[in-house]
Amino acid sequence: MATQTELMTPSSSRSAPTAVRRLSSSHSTQRKPWQHPGRPSLHSSHSRPDSEEGQRLSQHIIRQATRTSHRQQPRWYKIRWFRGMIDDVKRRAPYYWSDWTDAWDYRVVPATVYMYFANILPALAFSLDMFTKTHNSYGVNEVLLASILGCVVFSIFAAQPLVIVGVTGPITVFSYTVYDIVVPRGTNFFSFMAWIGIWSLIMHWILAITNSCNALTYVTRFSCDTFGFYVAFIYLQKGIQVLTRQWGMAGAESAYLSIMVSLLVLGFAYGCGVLGNSNLLQRHVRKFIEDYGTPLTIVFFTGFVHIGHMKDVHVETLPTSKAFFPTADRGWFVHFWHISVGDVFLAIPFAVLLTILFWFDHNGKLLSPTACKVSSLIAQGTEFPLRKPPGFHWDIFLLGLTTGVAGLLGIPFPNGLIPQAPFHTNSLCVTRQVVDEKARGHIVRVTDHVVEQRVSNLAQGLLFVVTMTGPLLIVLHLIPQGVLAGLFFVMGVQALMGNGITQKMLFLARDKELTDASDPLARIDRRLAIWVFVSLELVGFGATFAISQTIAAIGFPVIVLLLIPLRTWLMPKWFRDEELRILDAPTAGAFVMESVGGAYYGSSESSTPNSSPPDENDETAVVDDTLERGESYELRSSTLGKRKYDNDGHAAPASGNDQGASHSPDARRLSHGEVQRPDVGMRRRSRGSIHRNA
């Protein structure tokens, strides 16, 4: 074929002809839409189609493009069955062996011990509440076995093994509310709960195979903070209820002593947390006090009530039962067939509410770093530099399995725990010391990476088996109920202090003249927007808390779920986009959200601090590469987010002073966590893109 030439500019064919481009036959292999083989040519090479032919060809091209786009992007209502679960397994399976080999790290041992105490103490408090509210149907052994079931299954098989699974406050409310509804009708409580577990298992599996977790892309801090605020007040309420029962159980003297002990437990445990975050004492001493201050406080005040005149006052203690036996007079396997057919189908609406609660509560705890499942989101928040991919679809499948098994065993349904889930991830953080020259050589610690493995979760779960033995149950029986009430107060106060609603309320109450100008909330022009945003969160909390005080308490998950469409579709009609970017935020980074298709909301500047990989090229030097467990701090710099890196993980040369800095002796090779993890920024999602994997 003869070679043709045409004149065009190097940048655009529409510009003045200044260069010659040669078009050989090898460059013309891609045919135009109307040049398909076997079709007659509509025009020769010496002429162009007239206007009528051109219009007809344009319509033909449009039709072809439309058909192609329809084939590439399936309609929203078409489900790609099992796609999410398959993708989760494909992403996580290559890391399974390393999940065990990476456990050969000394940080796993203190993390296991720390999480054992952080998990068992709330479990004991919840067991006391359910023991009283369900009239001895659930007790210590049932709660411990539920924790064992969740820890063993999720540590071995889950795509997100760092998530701690056990009995939570909301499931405690759910359990005794079901008891109050069905037992007066003469229905067998354990058989009814077994059918709730079976129906919920089926619903969880349907949600897993239909890729329902893609909807997590719409979950933001708005709904998570509201739910976390509700959970915090549930803890406080449980502590008050434990104390008020002392008047009827042990008399006035015991009640007043229990109140004093509970407040002392709150003060000492909270003080240990404050001391751990201060600059007093040496770092190792501070971390020991912060990590083990609460269990040591429980031990001390268990013996405190036997000192002096207090030993003559009778105090109620934690009720326990025989080792490895149920609290009630029954076997471990529930005879779920001893129930009427009507009650079998009556369990369906209860199972729907339980499934909604678990879908939101468990997944959110995997996403958000502060208070929400809203447990998988939390354990993998943006401040944790995780390298191994998550898998929400597969884990919701496993959660359905543990729910069904728990129902058949007659134990409370386990799911993701807050704040234990992020505590576990934080306890496995490896940090290093760096010097910030701008802060006059001040040394700070930044997170290098997280020891992602399965052994610590499995080990702390197996320690619960040891706790179910006779000698340790006798020790647990010595804990006064007033101490457990103080433990409820500690959990409630800690949850409130880290909640986004609390932070915004403190900002509104702060003197404007003394407010830090760097606070993102200070950049909002309309202060009314902050008031309205917080008011909507408080209304959502109030509705959830109010319904939980009635016989319809099991319906509180519906209110929490309704907060998602409120935030997604209604609030943007009044709030400005820049306001929502500051007031709200995605619950996790892009690395975590990628398994559900990304985040719906764009990059935000929430008032809740989040840690980014430090820019050590900006006048900082690594002074200590000793890696140890500890909290992460954000090292800000003027060039943060502006550096570029080459494929080997080295800082790319920049212009001006930055170029010289990039080759300075202090510049170091980035850690594997900083190189492999994608940017934290969220990408905006269209409303239909949630079904891309569906």
C-alpha cells in the first residue's frame, strides 16, 4: 500500500501544520466502525461521505458504543453471585502462610496478654448483666464460650484476623429483650434463640453471596459516631443498673460501698490512661501502666473491700457456675425442635433485626478507627499502616456461621468488639523514634508497620478455655459487683472521650479566642452547620437510646441503619460539600475500602486526627530504629503529601531545596508499609458504582 502523509502539529491535529507524520499500513490496522470486513465501503479514498451518509454513520457508531457499554457495565439489579467472597479469598489466600510465620515476633506475646485482659473484663461485666436480666439463662460460661467460638473461627479462617470477636453491649440488650418478649408467652427461650441463629445464618450467607458489603461504601463517620455514642451510654446505663440493684440484693450499706468502689475504679483506671499518654516517667513504665492499669485496678479493689471495717459489709459478687457446664440445668446442645411451628416463623423478624445489627456493627468495627462496625472498619482504620488486604464479604459469611452455631449451643451471639478491635491492632504496631528539627529536636514516635498475624487472636481466645476451669472460676467469683459497675463506667467514659460527637461538642463549647486555628472545624464559615450536624447525630442517638428502653428495644438496629440514607442523600441538600468534608469522613482508607469498591465520599479533613506516613525527608532524622509496640503519632511537615517516590521506594529528586534534601545522608529507604500501601485519599463514588461488583 502506498504511504500517505499528512501535516499536523506534535501536540494536536487541530493546530497549524508544522510537522509531518507518516502513516504506514502498520499504523492503519485499526479500522473505523464502518470499515468492518465483508461490508461494502460507503465511500472511496478520494471522497468523503455526504451529510446524509455522515449522519447515518454517526447514529450507527452511537448504537455500537451504547451496546458495548451495556455489555461492559452490567445493570445495577444484576448480581454477580459469590464475586465478593471469591475476590476476598483470592486477595487474602497468598498471605495465609505469612499470617502464621509473621507471628514469630516478640510483640505478639504482650499483645496476647493485653488483649486477654481487655477482652475478658468487659465479658465478665456483660455476663453479670445477662445473668440478672435473663434469670440465670446466660452466665459466665456462656459468655466465655461465645468468645472462644468467635476468636478461634476468626483467627483461623477470617480474612481480617486482627478483629476481636466476642459478646457486645448491643447483643446483651437484644438477648434479654427477646427473653422478656417470648418467655411470658410460654416459649422455650433457648429453642427460640436457636431458630433466630439459624435464620440469621441463612440471611448472613445471602448477604455474603450477593456482595451486600459493597454498601459499606456509603457508611461514614456520621452513622458510626452516632452508634458509638449510643454504645457508650449503654455502658454507663449498665453500670448504674448494677448499682441500683444492690439495695434490693444486699442492703443500703452494701449499695453505698459498691458506689464508692465503682467510682474509685473509674478514677484509677481513667488515671492510668491519662498517665500513659503523658510525658511522666519512662516510656516503658507509662506503657505498662496504660496497658495493665485497668486489670490491676480490678485486682486491687477486689481485695480492697475486705480491708478494715469494709470486711464486715456483705457485698454481692460475680455469680459463676460449674466448670465447663452451662449456667442453667441443661446440656450444651439446644433441642431446637422443641418449639411450635408458629414460633419458628416468629423468629424470622428477630433474625432480620439481628442480621441488620451484625452487618452494621461487625463491618463498621472493621472500618472506623474511633467507635464504630461500625469493628472490621475500626480495626483497619486509616491510622494503621496495614499491608495485607481485607475481606468483608468472606467475614460476613463466617459471622453467619458463628451465629448459627452459637444459637445451637445456647450461648450469646458473638460479633466484632469495640474498643477491643482497634486496641488489638494498636498493640501490634511497631514504632520508631524520629527527630523533628522544626520542633527543636523533639523526639516523636511514628508507626512503621503492624505485625499482621493470627496467633495473638487465637492465643487469647484459648486463654478463655483456661478461664473456664474450676480454680479460675472461683477467683472470678470473688470480684464484687461494684467493681464490675466501675468497669462499665470506664468503658463508657473511654468510648465517649474518643467519639466524634464529643469532640465536636467540645469545639462548640470552647472559647473562640482560645481555639486553635489549625483545627479543621475552625475553617467552617457557617458555625450553624456544625450545630446542625451535631444535632442530627444527637437526634439519631436519642431515638436509638429511647427505643432500647422499651419492649421494642430489638428494633434499635433499624434506626441506626436509617442514618446511612439520611447522610448519603438528604444531608447534602443543605450542607455544603466543603462542610461535609470537614464534619464527616469515610470510615477507613482506600486500602481497606478497595475490597468493597472504594469510598462513596471524597477526601475529607475530619477533626478526628489521622496519622499519615511521616515525611522524614523534611528536616527529620531517624535516631532510634528500635522497634517496639506503642501508639502512633503524626509527624506533620510543610511538604507532606508532595513527595514522589520511584518504583524502588526512594524519594524522587525535587526542585530547589527539596532536591538537595532527597539525597542527604539522613534520607532513608521507605519501609515496606509506606511503599506498598496505596494513598489514603478517598475517591468519589457514583451512586451506581456500588453495583460494579454486584
